[in-house]
Amino acid sequence: MTIGIVVFPGSNCDRDVRWALEGCLGRPCRFLWHEERDLSGLEAVVLPGGFSYGDYLRCGAIARFAPVLEELRAFAAAGGAVLGICNGFQVLTELGLLPGALTRNRDLHFLCEDTELVVQPGPCRWLQGYGEGERIRLPIAHGEGRFQIDPEGLAQLERDGSIVLRYGANPNGSIADVAGICNAEGNVLGLMPHPERACDPLLGGLDGRRLLAAALG
Amino acid sequence: MPLYNARVKVSLRPSVLDPAGEATRAAAGRLGVSGIRRLRIGKAIEVDLEAPDRQTAQAQLELLSDRLLANPVIEDWSLELAEVG
């Protein structure tokens, strides 16, 4: 089985994700151009970080209509594992595979730094390698990572155990310290931090390895 | 076919923090403009659209506004429509 990595015009973490999955973890990958529709033979699909379609209109708003994402809906509905990192998380919310929205950071800064995260894996397939309440460090790099959702939506996320990653020290004003959420079924995860940047000892941390390793069973 | 002109205004919902608006409000104070109680930044989108009648134009633009131009999770939108030719 292979992992698909979606490439939009403006994606810029697609090769980093491939390096982490293939180079560091030995998992086979295939790039999926945004106009492709063939997801056959894939066990997991990653939407990488970057600025899809220049982030025109809103982050992820144009990407949502990419042909590859029409197929991704069916893929996710059939239980396929889907991971959205940073811009990929923004795309998943625009697409409606995850609830809520990501808005401009509270203090307007583009934040590029390591953050401490508290993991509550719950049903999330991607996080089964982590302990309940485990604290890990992953880098963030975003200008629009402040998670927003209405009070009913937030209550639903809490009930479903969907808030699987929270910031230890909230850097961007996200509601309920949300850094990442998972759907109730456990197969779709979106997060603002970059696990692919924490898979090689040269980059100063390995806490992203277990997350990406979960892509193939 | 008649041509319609629409102006769609997209604004952040009142409950959503607008840090860019807050920063602009602070700059307004430094410019010497006082008394600003509220300053929110949104978008205005101009659309010219051909449609067989006003009702169709309205329906198309509502779909466009609700599904693409605005994200209802965080934004409200309003629409002004006029026949121009």
C-alpha cells in the first residue's frame, strides 16, 4: 500500500512530507496532482502545508473545489486515513470533512516556532502511538491557525473526544487551545503543527515520527 | 440575456475576533482619529453575471456567496443586486 501526497499549486511542504515518510520512515509515497482523480491503491492521503492557490479568498477556499478532493470525500467516507497538516487542515475544514474554521492568529504574527502539545488520542487512528495526556514538541509555522467554532460545535467536539491535540501554551488564540482535531470515526485528522519537520534527528526532534508512521496501519 | 451587477459584502461574524481590524483601530488612534467604537475589516466582491431573469441571478449569487465567497462558520455575507443591461 502507498501513501498519497496531494500537491496543489502553492503547496510547499509536499516534498518535506515525502522525505519524512519515504526517507525517514521507509513508507512508499505517490504525489497526487490536484487535477488527478485516481486514488486507487492508496491507504492514506496527506494534504501538506503551504499556500494552496495562493490562499486567495480564504485559506483552503479554492482548494476545496479541486478534482482530487472530490475523490477524497469518498475515500474518507470509506474509512481511508486522511491527514491535513497546516494548510491541509484549513482545506479539510473548508471541505467539510472537519468542522470549524482557521482564522488569523490573535496577534497577527506569522508564528514559526516549536510548541508543546498535549495529546489525547481518543479514537484517532493517527495518534495511537502516543499515550493519553502525553506531551510532545512539534514545530508550527502559520499565520492563520486560530481555530474557531460555535459553542454547540465545540461541545460536540468535546463530547466526541475530537480535540486530540491542544497547545500547552496557546500561541495563536485558538478556542479551547485546539491544535488539531479528528473526526468521530478516527480516520481524518487535521492539525496546524508540522509532524514532518520532527522526523529526522538533524531537525531537533522526533515526536512527529509516530504520527506519520501510523499512515500505513 | 440581461446583465446583472452584484456587490457581495463579506464580514467576519460579530463573535469572531478581528485582529487586523483591532490593529487598524489602534493606528487610527495614532493618526489622531478618536471616537471609533468599532472597526471591522471584510471584503467586497464585484460580480457581473448574465442570467435569464432576476430570480435566477439572485439564486446563482446566493449559492456563490454562501458556498464560495464566504465561509458561514466565521463570516456573514450580504448581497446587492442590480440589472445593468
